Amino acid sequence: MKTSAVIITLTTLLAACGSQADSAAPKSDAPAAADQAAPAAATQAASSEPVSAAEEEAARAGQPSQAVFPVGYRGNWDYSDTGCDKDESGTRFVITADEIKGYEDTSKLVALETLEGQGDAIRVVLENQSSDGDKTIVQTLRLSPVAGVSLRVEQDGKTVRANRCDPV
């Protein structure tokens, strides 16, 4: 019974990869086929996401890595021109090393790509959790050339500006 299940699983796996399976394949072939299919699928999924140089280097070394926001982006920001003057503001957000925490949501940094030739600009992939549900978002963040006193956030073709609340 177990041999039949392994053969069916192996046949399905090989058919999905575009190969034909021999229905009499021995049980010992199943782990080898699964080991070959898994890295190919992982490579296809990983190649479409932006990564930082540190992530790429760690991946090549076989070490886990975690994307982090550059220091200049970290701190307290507010979308409102007068929001930084208030103790509490519904338009304030904080960028930490690996998150953007807003009034009603938190976005965990998944991947980061520095945009060459565009000043201090980065493209980030974020896993967002909010009352509207969980979703993956991609944003481009641009620091102002004047000591990072403002930040432009681009998403879905729209740009908004945030002011730094922390002293520079």
C-alpha cells in the first residue's frame, strides 16, 4: 500500500515537472526526485523578488539573512505637515530596522533593493498586517537630499510625502 502511494506521488511530481514516470519505479527513487524538484521551484520563486547585496551575499554563503532599512530611513515620520507637533497623530509612522509601524498597521520588511542612479532611493517588499487584512505591498522610498528631512513614499503610481519628526 505504501509503495503504491509513493509511486502515485512520484508520478504526479514528475508529471508536474514535464517528465514521464515509470509506474514500476522503485520506492528508493522517490526521495531523489523530490530533492531535485524542490530546489528548482525555490529558485524560480526567489529570482523574482528584489534582494539587497547583504541578502545576496548571505544566500551565496548559505546563511540566513534579514533585510534591514538603512539608518537614514529609520525614525519617526508623519504624513501631515503639523503631525510632528502633536503628541499623537493618526498619520505618524515609525521605521525601525525591519518594520514600518503605523497607527493601525505594521509592515514587516521582506526584501530591499537599492535603486542605482536615483539618489537615496530604495524599493522594498513589505508584508502588511492591518484591519483590512494581510497583504504584500511594494513601495519605493526616497529620502530628501537635505539631511533626510522628508521622505517620499511611492506605491501603485501614487506619491505621498512624510516629514521627519526626529531632530536631524
